[in-house]
Amino acid sequence: MSEQPSAIGLHKQLDAIWRTPPGLAGLSSVNHTILGKRFMMLALLFFAIGGLLSMLIRAQLATPNSAFLGPEIYNQVFTMHGTVMMFLFAIPMFEGFAIYMLPKLLGARDLAFPRLTAYGFWCYLFGGSILIVAMLMGVAPNGGWFMYTPLSSKPYTPGINADVWLLGITFVEISAVTAAVEIFVTILKMRAPGMALTRMPLFAWYMLVTAGMMIIGFPPLILGSILLEMERAFDLPFFDPTRGGDPLLWQHLFWLFGHPEVYIIFLPAAGALSTIIPVFAQRPILGYRAIIAAIVAMAFLSFGLWVHHMFTVGIPHLALAFFSAASALVAIPTAVQIFAWIGTLASGRPRWDIPMLYVAGFFVVFVIGGLTGVMLAMVPFNTQAHDSYFVVAHLHYVLVGGFVFPMLAAIYYWLPHISGRQSLYRLSIPAFWLILIGFNLTFFLMHLTGLMGMPRRISTYPSNWGWDWLNLLSSVGGFILTMGFALVLADMVLQFRFGARFRRDPWQAGTLEWATATPPPSYNLAAIPHIETRADQLQPARIGPALASGNGYLGFARNGEQETLAVDMMSGEAEQLIVLPRRSYLPLWTALATASFFLALLFKLYWLAPLGALATLVLFLFWPISLGSKSDRGPIDIGRDLAVPPDVEALNNVTVLANRTALVMNGTLFASLLFGGLFLLVVAPNWQGSNAPNLPLWTGALAMVASLSAAGAAAMAARRPGSVLPLRAGLVAAIALQSLALILLALSMGTLGDPTGHARQAMPFVTLGYAALHCGLGVIMAAHALWRHAQGYVSARRRTELVLARLWNGYAGGVVVLALGLGALLGLDGVAP
């Protein structure tokens, strides 16, 4: 290595490699700091839109028999309010914060897949814009943010209103699931060396569990949206009870996502609290391991609660008892965290500042929401309060208390990191009191209106039922709440304009993000530290200058490459050198192609949709062209007398882990599809006397053999990376056999009978279609590995592409077996209920 440059010289060298130029070049940015800020700014814009919609709702309900909004407009407004707040604000806001913060907190220079982050942002922007533009055009969704069938089915919502929700939300969910994979892999593999899992800061633990929940929890909603859109567009009767479907299937799929989503929203906010409270308590957090156990328990329990929202639909009594008990049980891990936070404050020397005001507001509001949640977990009370304004009050106390108040604390705590300026606090205190008073005035009274019988989702009410004064006060509180948020916004703007500058760590915190300069440079840290203690008990003010001088791992610029490290998932030992891709317009073009696919479906241009899907696929295939190496490099010096291999020469690299994670997510979607088929088989009406699907034995058996043989051929190729002929023969065999399986599955789909006639034909039709699609993906992955080998990117050491071909072809083989099994089961005589 050449002579170490000065701190300023090292900064200039690294900044030349990592920075994004100003102007239109910003559209090509893949830097996590820039993209995290874009996510958060866009989420705040959607929050403002959702808040405006809530003001329209409160203006309509302020007085009885109001004519301010007609019923149709009111339905669109309350649907869009819930949709914007849940899908366009809450989830993207914490995703943006995690994208911005996690690499800094973990001691990395960026996320694992920067271009995937950029693609997710553009999908979020375009998908959200579809919903907002539809609202401005008067064709917004109008069936509630949960889009229950049959109200959202074609006969009852014949326009494109429901299609806007189904396609727009699915488009936005692409952003959510890509961020989940990104966050999950980054936390597991891209920590600073020495940062074992048992040393991670709690915020990283919270985000790891949240990302895992998103990987498992989002696919059921994506599947439900696809099935409902297929019913609306192509008349496949998944939710039509007259043709073997069942509207309750939508509720099961939606709430399999919907109830875990409450905890998906809460956990990142709780992670922020677990970071902020010890700083202001001036002592380490109590119960570090107990909190980790609590959040893992909460994640598991949250997936057993979805029927909590369906107590009144006719669930058997034994199931009601089970889900009621589970709904109450989830209060235990929540209480563990709350008592740990209270104990930390009680045993420390708390210093009060603006973030702590919002922490106190969280305790008050969230505990009230938790208590009403336990009430609603009890079946008798739930039956009485179901679909009343009591539920509206509970929902807002949990979500606003559990997310918005911690988010405001986090804004005041971390905004100096983003702006490089300290807060002025001229407007902060009145803003807090306006928000706290306005919120409680708005929503506490809704408990009373709900108990007095006021149902949800009504646009008017008569004047003789005693709700008038309560609704008027709620509306007044809503406008007070809005004034508070307006003051917070003004306070943020004033901080950026007039706040005093500082170098680093204004709070005397113990986490690594404060070791960066503020605002942070494009590369985060000039050197990556070695962590020898728990990473929430560091001294950023001391560590920062040493890292800025290059004292650590990768404390130099080399070959113009964006270098960072990967570590062992458990121990945190340095394991691989990762070279990240530079800025690119490919994510933007790929998102535009994806948007063309969704817009073609929305406007019923079905001939154009395959072209959009093909364009998206082709653009994705361009992504890896600039990645990889055509020669084996062996161990590479990373500083501190340590050398590690590049990630392309390691089998357990981030790309392989991300694909395994994607397959778990994909498997969850497929399991939800199988659940749907079995649910209709067991529960749905109008199956007696229905025609069984005609699934020819020979085509199914041959497709199964071909797909499993393709998986075996891909696995053999992956085991012989150094032998050219066996490797290429295995990949060619996988391509041919998987193509044969795809053709046979397509033929089988054509022999099932009319899929629009009955769900007994529609379910195997879609399931076999899913299997055929994944046979096609197996072909693409094997062909890609073959092409990369021909280009010289694959060798005995560099075999990531072979591993991916093995994984995807193996998954395709398993899917074909299960899909054909479901088709055979639905085709048996005498199985219809």
C-alpha cells in the first residue's frame, strides 16, 4: 500500500468514488444515505396527504346530516386515508429510516444491494402516485383500506376504483419486500468486524425481526391482491360464493398480513425508543437479552392473531378461544419492553429534552391503546364493539401511540445527524402539547361514541342519537392535532436554516452512527472499526476522529472501487470483501418498465402487459453485467494485518443469502396459495356436484419428473464448477428439462376445464400457472449461469451463479410436485364438502 494520506486527503479520495453528482445525475443515485432521505421525505409528503384526508373526514362528521362530502366521495376519502397512512406512510417511513441509518449504525459503508434499494424507491414513488392521481381524478378506491369482498368484487365495484388499490398497492409492496430482503441480509452479513449478534445494538435487532416478519407477512396480501385482480379482470371465481369461492378467503389472506403489520409498524418505533431512552437516562438499557427474547416472541405470536379481526364472521368456538387467548398473550412481550424502558429511566439519571417529551407521550397513548386491545381480544366484548368507533379509537391509539410519537422522538433525536445542525426548540414544546392534547381530544372521545353504538365508515348520522357533541369535539381535536404537526414541520425547516452547526455526537450517545461526520459523507466511515464491546456502549466522539484518519479496516481508497466488508453471521468475524456497484440509471428504467406492466393491467390493455413484464425481465438481466470478476483474486488486504477473499469467491455471500431469503418469501406466497385451495375445498359453498378438474396423469407425471430432473442437473453442475464439460452439460440439461416441464404444465392448464366456471378449476389453474412461471425462472437462472460461465465469470471458486441456478431449479421442482398434488386432490371424486 502507498503512504497513508491525511484525513482530508482520504476523504477526497473516498468521496470521489462514492459521491453522487448534483443535477440529473441524482436520478442514478444508489447511495443509501440519499435514498433513505428520499424515502422519508416522500413518506412525510404522503403523511401530509393522509392528514388532509383525515381533516375532510372530521369536517364531514363534525355535525349531523352533513352535506360537506357526498357518500361516494366520503367512501373514497376514508379509504384513501387508511391506505395512505398504512401503506404509503408508516411502512415506507421506517424503511427509509432503516435504509438511512442501518449501515451507519452497523459500521458499513452501504446496504448489501444499493441498486435494489433504488429500484424499491422508484416503485414506491410510481405506485403511490397511481393511487394519488386516481384520487385526484375521482376514481380512488372506495371499499375501505382492507378492500373486503364481495364489496370490492366486479359486480359491486364495476369501475377501476378497486383495480387502482389492488394494482397500486401490489406495486408499492414490491418496494416493501425488496427493502425487507435488503435490510435482513445487511444486518446479518454487513456489520463491523467483531460485532457479533450478541453485540448488535437493539435497533438492529428490532429491524432484523421486522424484516423477517415482512418476508413472511407480506406475501399473503400480495397473493390476495393478485387473486382478486384476476377475479375482476378475468372472472376467475376465487371469492364468488355462487361459483365455489368464498369472500372469507380474502379476509384470511388480508389479515394474515394485516395483524402482523401492526407489529411490523410498532417494532421499528420500539427500536428507536430502545436507542433513545438509554441516552437520556444516561445508563445502558436494562434487560438487553430479555428485550431480544420479547421481540422474537412478539414476532411469532403476531402470526397467530389474524382471526382477532374476524371474531364475528362465524368462526368455530374452539378457534375463537384459541385466537382470543393468543391475542391477550401478545401483551406479555409488549409489557416486557415497556417495563425495561421504565426501569432504565427509573434507575438512571434522566435528562429531559424534546425527544423525551414524545417518549412520555408514547407511554401515555400506547398504554391506553394496549389496554383497549386486551379488551377487544375478549370475544364477548369484541362482538359488541366490532365495527364501531371504539375500534377506530383503539387502532389510532396503537398506531399513533406506537409509531407516530416514537417517530417524532426519533426525528428530534436524529435530525441533527441528517442536517448537521442542532435544533432550535422555539416551536418544539408548543407543537408537542398541541399534538398530545389534539390527539386525545380527537380519539379518546371515539371510545365513547363507539360504546354508544356509532358504527364505522358512515358518512352521516341523525341528530337524535347523542353523538353530536362528541363528534364535534373530536373534529375540533383533529384540527388542533393538525396545527401541532404544522409546527413540527416549521421547526424542522427552521433547524435546517438556522440551527447551530456541530461536528458529531451532540447527545453523548453510545451507538456508531454518531461517529460519522454530520451531515454524513457519501461513504459513511473512512475506515470500518473493530467492535470489541456491545455496540450501544461505544464512545463515538473518540472513535470518529480515529476512523476519519483511516485507522481501521479499509481505511484507504483502492482501484476506484466501492469496498465494504461482510462478516460471519453469528460471530461477526471479517469474512469477505464486497465491491458494491456504482451509480446507475438501470433501477429507474427497470421501475419504469414495471410501471408500464401495472398501468397496462389497470387500463385493461392486456396485450401490452406481457411486453412490460418482458422489458422488466430484460432490464433485470442487464444488472449483473458489470458485476463479478473474470479471475480468481484470493485473499485481499483489508487493513489491520488481515486479508479476506472477495465475496464472489465465497459460497455464503450476500447474493446467495438474499436469494435464499427471496425463496422463503416466495414459498410463503405459495403456501398461502395452497392454503387458499384447501380452504375453499373444506369451507367454501357450492362444491357439491361441481365438475372435477381434468388433470391428465401422464402430463402431470412427466412434468414432475422433468422438473425434478432439471433440479438434479443444476445441482450436479454446481458440484462440478471446475469441469467445463459436465458443468455446461448439466446447465443445458436443466434448461431443456425445465422447459419441457413448463410446456407440459401449460398443456395441463388447458385441460382443466373452464377456470371461470368454478373455483375447483380456477385454483389448480392458478397453482399450475405459478409452477410453470417458476419453471421459466429456473430456465432463466440456468441460462444466466451458462452465459456467465461462457463469459469467464464462473470458476471453481467463483460459483455464485451455479448456486443460484441450483436453488431456483430446486424450488421449481418442489413447487411442481405440490401444485400437481393440489390439482390431484381437487380432482378426486367425493372430496367436495
